[in-house]
Amino acid sequence: MYVRLLALWGCWLALSGGAGPAQAQTSEAGPGVVVPTAPTLASPPLPPAPTPPVATAAGAPRRLGHPRVLRIEAEAAGQTLVRKLHPRATVPDSLTALRTVRELVLALQADAYLLASADYVHWSRDTVRVRLYVGEQFRWAYLHNGNLGDGILTRAGYREKFFRRTPWRPADWVALQERVLTEAESQGYPFATIGLDSVRLDGHAIAGRVVLKRGRVVTFDSLQIIGSSRTKKRFLTKYLQIFPGAPYSQQRVLAASALLRQLPYVRLRAEPEVRFARGRARVYLLLDERPSNQFDAIVGVLPKTDGTTGVQFTGDVTIALRNLRGGGKQVGLQWRKVDAASQVLDANYLHPNFFGTPLEVAGTFNLYKQTGDFLTIKPRVQVTYPTARAGRLTFFAEQRSSRLLLDSLAYVAVNNQNVLPTYVDSETSSYGLAYARTNLDDLYFPHRGLFLSAQGGVGTKTVRRNASINETLYNGLALRSTQYSFGGRAERYWALGRQSVVLARLRGEGLFNQQFFLNDLFRLGGLNSLRGFVENQFYTNAYGVGTLEFRQFTGPEGYVFIFADQAVLRAYQSDLTGGSSIDQPTGLGAGLSFRTAAGLFQFVYSVGRSEFLNQGGFSLGNSKIHFGLTSRF
């Protein structure tokens, strides 16, 4: 009786007490359960002291711990509740028995049986008998709004019906307190406290009003950058949306570290710190400069594919300038010569904090030229809204234009054959949405984390008549049609120990239209898409590539790796005469990457197998070697 009276008194203190901004008044309540000022648990008596160990014939002491049967007794209604919690029937030792009883009582208290207690425990050699008192379930009579604005309660998820004649579960009350305090902290009251007022206890019904003591209003003072970073304070103020004079928001401070980790040119040494003085909050960012400007030069050595012996060289040159003048602007240029007849040029520009908003405006330009066949250009404009928790949401508009580069003799051959070439003049205007989210621990050399991205677009494709081609060849061709495009990428990194990392990646794209020509299709193969094959070897309108890679780090920026690439794609013949077929090419290989005085050196050796290319197995004669140097400054 005295124990239950003390427990009821503790419950009354929990109802009338307040919760501060740092933490609510809590006590341990078992796994996953938070109970504010939980009623005191009637501690069961300790088991009888064990007798001294008895030596066996071999001289080793006999093990003291031995299993015991746990028998729990309660009133009829309480016994039903106890069975639903499925307590252990047998325990290996006395400590586990105590822990099981304690967890059982705490689980009952968390389910609104606030006066639950272990009144009696009897220990015997093989059995532990426990008598539980469950009692009645406490309920809310009502919970009224005291001095909180309706807006705070609504955003905190409060509805009066949730707290009327419902079980008084401590975890629900704590969750409401935390949500209300979170709203107060985001409106300039970081030192707010919350509690119950006008509390009434009628039997097992609890009634009261929720009251918030806001405390002193606090505004942001300024950002202070500590470290070697050359990033301007003005840019970070807009990027993090922490403006001097604005109401203090704990949510913005917590989101700052996640947003800063998305920037490739800063290294976050520690979490942001906040110092309060005279109603103002100053935020300190511990940032170091990270080399992010990039110059890459990769040379590939491949066997010739025109039937002659020898090798051919491919090239890839990338220049990327990030954080121009400390303002977060980025400019990039990449040129690739994937084979003897093809060249690719990519350019991009990123402008953050457009007109002082969190929005990022970017433009990209892609040019693909296949000598003697066609030229395709693809400009794109996009607007991105970056967030710390929800990821990056992008809206884009894209214009794709392709035109033939045939000579006069080729046009004569097309008209004589009375069939359209595998390439046509076309234009496609499309609009779409893209989404990306990442929590990688490092953007360049991740050990753990997840990266997700997805994109979808819809547009109108128009086939233009070429004046040098007989007009009758376009009869029966859909000159105007709707085209859909989709793409996605998912990467997951697992750290196996301190130096070993496993990477699992899945990426794919799809293009859907009534008719396809070769200059419409995706090109797959090579170091950046499907290793073990020639650059852009496969023509396809839909593909998926899965990668499993093991990396063994030899230093902060060096590792050796082995990998396997497995693709599933719809492959087309280069002349489109054979239609399409499903192929499952496989690429295997190994490589290494390490830091040198001149930059980051990478070497990759790979072999591939494809039924579509009549490669029955892996052949060292068709192996591919890529090596290159990446310099960051």
C-alpha cells in the first residue's frame, strides 16, 4: 500500500512538473519507452546469497548460475495483460529474472497502468515466484489548451480528441511536449518550458491544461567562421538561411551541419556551436578549406574495333572550378573522345542563392558529335531547392536537337535505297522533376551512407524533314509524338572495419516513344557506365546496371578495389535492321587509386562478356585498361 501511494505521488509530480528545452523530465523505461518521472518501481528483493563454490574432482569451481522457472501471479484482469506481454517462462540466472520483472513492470506503466509494481518475489532453488499488482488504467479526462496559440498546437499535432477518455500513456505526453517545444524553439524561444496546470485527479481520470512558459525571445546575431575556409560569410548566411535579426530557430542550426556536408569545398570539423548573450544567438561554424577545383586527364587504351590490328586511344579531360571567389558558384567543362569517330562536350554553371533565396539556378550544355553521321546538342535549365532533411528537389526544362552530318554521296545512297537512314533530324522539348538525397560521410571517399536520385520527364518529339532526303520516305512516320524519360540511381556504402568498404550501386534509365532512331538512344559501356566494354558500345532505350565493389583503403585517399558490373538492357543493332533483344552483359575487374604529388592516380583493368556481342565468355584478348590522373587544387 505504501509503495502504491508513493507511486501515485510520483505520478502527480510528473503531471504538475514542466519540461525544459534541453530534455523532458524522464527516467529509464526500458527499450523504446520514455516515461516522465515514472512512478517508483517496487524493487523486488534480491535473491538469496549463493553458497561458496564447491570444487569438483578436477579442482574447477562449479558454476553458480542455473536456470530458474519464472512464475508470475496477478489478479485475474492483470493476468490477461501480463500474458499479452509474453514474459519469459525460464531465465538463465537471477540477474535476468530481476531484469525481466523490472521490464514487465515498466511496460505496464508505459501502457497507462501507472501503479503497477512487483509486491512480492520469492526465490527458491529452481523457481522464482512474483506477485504483480497491475491496478487500473489511468485515462485522460481532458487536456485543454492553456496559453498556447492554436497555431503551435496544430503544428505540434495536438487534437483535443486524442486526449479525451484515452489511456494516459506517459510516452504520448512526452511526445506532445517535445513537439510543442520544437515549435517554440523554431519561433525564437529556445529556453521555453512546458507543463500541466490546473491538474485534477478524479479516481483514475486525469485532467489539466497544457501551459507553455516561453521565456526570453532570442534572435540570431551573426555567423562566425572559424578555420581555414575561404567561403564568404555572406554566401553561408543565405545558404543556411540564418539571417541576423531573424527569430532564433533551433531547426536551422541543426540543419546547418547536413547542408554544409553537401558542399564539396568545405570540411566540417565539428558540429556548429551556438552562444547566447543578451537575447541574441551567435552561431560558430568550424570549417576548413577543402581542395575541390578539379583537373582530370584520363587516357584509355583499347583494341581497334574496325577489324584491323592494334590499339586506339581515348581521352577524357575535365575542368571544374567550385566556390568561385568564395561565393559558392561553380563552373565545369568536360571533353571526351570516346572513340575514333565520336566526341562529347559538357559544360555547366551553378548559381546558388538566386536573388537571396535558397534556390539554386543552373544551366548545362551537352554536345555529342559522331563524325559523318549526326550532331546532337542538349541545353538544359534547372532550378533546385536544397533542404537538409528532405533532400534536393529540382525542376528542369530541356531542349534536345539533333541534325544529320551526311555528305552528298550518303544522301544519294539513302534516296537510291528508298529507306530512311538510322539517324534522323529531330527536336524534343521536355520538362520534368528530379530528386536527390544523400547522407554520405564524405563526398569524395565515402565509407558509409546512402545516395539516392531519381528523375522523370515528359516532352514532345518532332521529326523534321531533311531537304536532301526524298520526302516520300517520311510517309507513315509519326512526325510528332509524346516521349517519356526516366532515370534513377541508388548507392549504399558499408564500412567493414576501419579500412574496408563495400559499395552496392543500382542505376538505370528508360526512354519510351513510338519509334526510335540511333541518335535517340542511350549509349552504354565504358569506364563511367559499364566497365569491361568499349565506350558507348551498346545502343539501348532502357537499361539497368548493378554494381558490387569492395574497396580496401590504404590511406585517407587511396584504395585498391575489385568489382563486378551486371547489366540488363534492350540492345539494338547499329543499323536497326535486327530489331532489339534483351542482353545481360557482365563486367569484372580490379584497380587501384592513390594520391601522388601531381594528383590522384587511378588504374582500372576490366574484362567483359556479352551474348549480344557474340562473346561467349571472358577473354583476356578483349580486356580494357584505363588509367588517369585527377588533380584538385
